[in-house]
Amino acid sequence: MTAQKSILITGATRGLGKHLATHFAQRGYRLALTGRKDDDLSELKSALSEPGATVITETLDVTDYDAIKPVINRCAEQLDGIDIIIANAGVALTTPVGKGHFAEIRQTIDVNLTAAIATCEAAIELFRAQGRGQLVGVTSVAGVRGMPGSGIYSATKAAFGRYLQAVRIETRTERIVVTELAPGFIDTDINRDMPSRPFLVTVEKGTAAMADLIEREVEFRYVPPWPWSIVAPVIRLLPQRVMANMR
């Protein structure tokens, strides 16, 4: 039973973050949840605050980089430490190359890469002060190869994955676990406008698998592992003419 463990999730008010929060609440974790809107946080807290549950919330726009560390530290003070921090906040914007989408490109980099790294840096500092912890970074199967129409999304997820690999190497002698989860198509608002979502799974099933993998302290997994553990490596080998149709 993991009733005494605590977990912090960024981007917790919608999509994967919201359902991960629900799963971990059901598993008895103490929760620290962040999001951009107070109303959404209040609604989520009310939904998860069963008798005996511990749920704290902090308003956080992850692109306010200087705010990330203080928020994490305040949550750690309230929960007497944080066992797991999930860098989950992200955006998925369509950015076909050379079509005037630089504002969206910059936003994608700011949220998916810069903010994710800022979250991880603050988490590692906290874990070193505590003497232990688990860092979870949410990347994507899109990081396997540049996807047409979403090149910058693919680039940010690939870069974040490489960063997590480096963090794992640098902390290998410390009591710090680094987990990277790369979801495929899990049914959330972030991908519902896409014309094709192969191997789609429900958000409940997808986030339950993510929670299980986090508890197992894996280093890296595609989510769900089947069929993406087979499909993702194949994507690297597909001819460009085939990739051109994958929008």
C-alpha cells in the first residue's frame, strides 16, 4: 500500500494530468496539483477530496519559469516532502512549416521543453535536499521522428526525452529515479481534432497504464507498451512518402 506517498502533477486540470490525479487519489496518494486556472483547480480538488484524502493545489503557469521552484517547494513544505513529481504540462499545436505559425512554435517550445526542463531542475534540487525522489517526464511517440504538420511538437518531445536520459545518467549514484513515459494516442482533448488516431485507447486505460508504470519505477516505456513498443521503432524506418501522409 502506498498510502503515505505524495505526488505533484503539473498540468493537472485536464487531459492526462487530470486522470493521473484521479488514479493516484484512488490509490491513496497525497496530491499536489498545479494548473493555470483557479476555478479548474478548485473543481478538481472538490472532486478528489474524499474523507481522509490530502489534496493541495497551486496556481501555476509553467511558462512563468521563476514561479516553478517556489511552487514545488511550497507543496513540499505542506506535504512534508514529495516522493514523485510528474512534468506533465504540455501543448500540441499544428505548425506546418513555413506557414506563419511562429507564435505557436514558440509557445510549444516554451511549454513542452523549457518549462518541462525548469520543472525537472527544480524537482532534482528538491530530491537532493530530501535524499530521494522520482522524476517522471511525459514525452510522446511523436518524438521518435519528425511528424508532418507537427514538426516542432516532435522536436520538443524528442529533446525532452534526451534531457531526461542525461538526468538519469547524472543522478545514477543518487536515490533518484528518472522515468520517461511516451504516450501514443490516448483519447484527450489535445488530439481529438486529428483526422487519424491509430491504436487509440481511452484516457482511463491509458492513464491507468501510466500510473502502473510510475509505481514500477520504470526508466522508459511507450504507453500503452503494446503495440507502441513494436510500432514506434518501425516509424523510424518508414519512407518519406509514407510519412508525408501521416498528419
